[in-house]
Amino acid sequence: MLDHIETLDGGFPDAVTHAQKIFRAVMDAMARPGNLGHVEVPVAPPAPLGIAAGALLLALCDHDTPIWVSSTLAKSALPAWIGFHTGASLTSERSEARFAFVEAGIPVPSLTQFALGTQDYPDRSTTLMIEVAALDGGRPLELTGPGIRETAVIAPKGLPETFMRQWSDNGAIFPRGVDVILTCDRRFAALPRTTKIREMEA
């Protein structure tokens, strides 16, 4: 009974209006890397998926968007929640996913395992949502690139140790590559593939 309640509950109370609001927030975050987006609408995805990740999932995913989720999420009530609220299907193949979700505290698969798009269709790639322990208080990262006036700084806690190397490799195959959104609680930060990241002194 509890699983059934988790499947039905926790979606946007006003699906159209709330999805539009979150979609605009995501587009703004992608256009201005380094600016933190905030989920201000009611949403309660099944644990262990966080609030921001759940809101982005509801706003961005539909029956045409295959989703890959990490193994813990796959064993939770989340797959049924996704099906009920979005109609999206899950895929076990990372390279087929339009969106991918990884909860906090577990290893993140290599970015190259996801869809990287093609030279002609670079948008046919995966957007990867990585939940982190916090979006501040970690090692500061300097961001440069389109949408950023000079530089921006974020300081997430809990990024994989290999992330910086992987991100550099991801940028090297532009216009192909994945986009990443870091999430924690009700906040999120977008890292489009055009963004360059440099580790700063703590």
C-alpha cells in the first residue's frame, strides 16, 4: 500500500503551470551557468531521489524521453512514479538515455557511457542529473564560457574524484558531449558542455 501511495503522490499539484515554471528555471540556469536555480513548487519524489531532481524529471521528461537511473533508484518506488506521472520509459542502456539520474553518495558512471550526440545532431545527447551532498561549502570551481560574464564560482560537495578529468574530456569533443545538472535539496546548478571548469585553491 505504501509503494502504491508513493507512486501516486508527490507530483506537481498543478502539472502544467508547475512544469512550465521549472522548465523556465532550468533554461535560465543553462543559459547562465553558475547561477543556482531553486525549486519553489511542491513536489515530493520517492526517496532517495531529491526534490530538485524530482522536479526536473517531471518538467523535462515525457513518453518520448528514455530515462536511465542508478541501481538504487531503479530498486525504489521511483520507476513506477516516473511511469505514472510522466509516461517516460526506463532504459538499462546509458547510451540510449535522454536523461539520467544518479543519487548522492554513489559512483557516477563515466560520462562517455552516455549518449554524446553526433556532429550533425549534438542535441541527441544525455543530460545527466547528479545529486551532490551540497551546492556550497566544497572546493571552489571557477566557471567560464558562454552565458558567464568573465567568471562564476560554484563550490559543490560530493562531486566524483574523476569529474574534473571527465569534464575536460567532455569539452574536448564539442559540439558533442553531455550536459550536467548538479542537484541538492531544492537547488540545482547547470553545467552545459560549453562551460569550462577550473579548480581553485580552497
